[in-house]
Amino acid sequence: MTAAGAGPGTAVVLVDRDQVPAAAIPLLRSAGSVFATGAVGLGLPPVPGDLTDRSLAGPVVLVTDDLDDPSAAALLAAGAALVGGPPAGAGLLDAAAVMDRLRSPGGCPWDAEQTHESLRQYLVEECYELLDAIEDGDRVALREELGDVLLQVLFHARVAQEDPDDPFSIDDVAAGLVAKLVARHPHVFAGGDPAVRDASSQQQRWEELKQQEKRRESCVDGVAGGQPALALAAKLVSRTKNAKLPEELLPTGTDTGAQLFALAAAAKLAGADPEDELRAVARRFAADVRAAESAARAAGVAAMDPAAWRRFWPTGPGGDTRREG
């Protein structure tokens, strides 16, 4: 290898308390030269000098506990692979520790007073703010809002930990999630599942396994009744479609509720999400309202009347207004 480019198999292995990552074992076995730096005590020879020296038998593997070490930095700069380091999710431990501190004696008085019931509104608000970030394509906001949703999970789990009758912790929550994901993905974790051929069949298999696990008697058991009505209608249609319910048995009628259900059902059966579709239209409408008001202010119009709204209403492609009629 040269400083301009590391050869195949050349790597820097980051260890923690002399624990070698499992992913590094094949590299160590196939390496031509293995050295150690820092405080690593694995009986490996120290770095002889320039690890980019062509005379070294390659590939070269450097085991270190310090990525700032000059030899490690030189190898990485030359394109060597980095193996090891904190596992994915290590930062979650810090988040759980901060939540624990806030909730414990001597922490935050407001946090200490919260209950599952008092936190409900924030969970709903944060989920909707996350939806806004996704729809806006705002990566900075997306990361922040994901953190805010994570906070709700940590907060509720910490409150649950204090329940005198049925306590559980964030670790119990995580363990339950892991068990569920493994059980619902036998094609990944159990050596295969002939029922899973693609994403569509996997979704159907997920629902089948869920119904078996929860021993549900109805295909609509477990559908959250507290969600927005349009999303509720779409979820019910999705469940009954998977259960082979004939479409002619879906609600019909001339009243507003029946017509809204029929529209939601038609959208869902066509592969669309009516909640997302309606939200997109509502967001465009809100943007148009703000644009008209801004244009009116710029023109010196202080009060909006029907004529002003029509005058300043933004136009769509080709000069057509977005409003109907």
C-alpha cells in the first residue's frame, strides 16, 4: 500500500478495553502485517515506523484504542477501512441517562410532576411536527423532531419505571421491540419464510403474525380509534381488504360522514393515503392564504375583503388559480 491509497484488507481496528470487534476477526486472520498502538495490550508488535511503507507485507491492520494516533490517522487518510468504534445506538444510553437525571430527585421540578396523561398532548404535537419536517424535506428539522419524539418515548418509559404496581423501564421497552422485530421477520432471523417474497407479501405476513401473537378475534382489533377520522377510515379499509371483505360491504350513503368514508376507502384501495393527500392540499391552501396576505400587505392593502382575496390569490402553473369555481 502507499499513502495515496490503502490496499484491499488494510484497516484500522478500534478496540475498547482490548475487546476486538467481531467484524475485525477475518481481517486480522488474512492480514500480512498486524501492529498495535496506544494502550492496546493484545501482545501485538508496536508500529515499526511508517505504515505506508511499500516494504511491509500487506494488507496492513493496525489495532488501536486512539484514532488520533498519528499512525492510525495516516492509514485512514490513505483510505484504510475503519472497523469498530461505538455500536449503533450508543448515544441512546446518554439520552436515557439524561432523562433519568431530569426525573430523579434534584432534577427538574416540571419533569418530576409529569404523568402519562399530562404528556399525551406533547406526544401528539411532536408527531405532527415530525410529519411537517418530512413533508417539508427539512433535514435539520427532521433530525430535531426525531429527537423530540424519542424524548417522549424516554419520558413515558421513565414515568412507567416509577409505577408501584406494574413498573417497567426503557430496557423493557427496547427488549419488547427487539423480540417483536425478530418474531415478525422470520425470513431474516429464522432462516427464511416461504410466505415472504417481496415487500407486499411481507406486509401481509406482518399482519398475520401480529394477529397470531395478540390472539385477535377480529381483523379490526387493535386499530387505534383515537387517530384522525380520515386515517381511521383508511386503516379500517386496509385491514378489511386484507381479510378479503367485499368492497360492496363498505359504508355507503348520502350523509357527509358516509361520503367522506367512501372517498377515504377509494383512495386507500387505489394505493393512496387519504390522510396524507388531504394534509397536502390543506398545507397548499395555508401557503396560498399566507402568500395572498403577504402580497396584499406589500401592495398597501390593510384589510382583506372578497375582492382583495381574489386579486392577490396566487396562481398555479399556466396562470390558473388553485381555487375551484
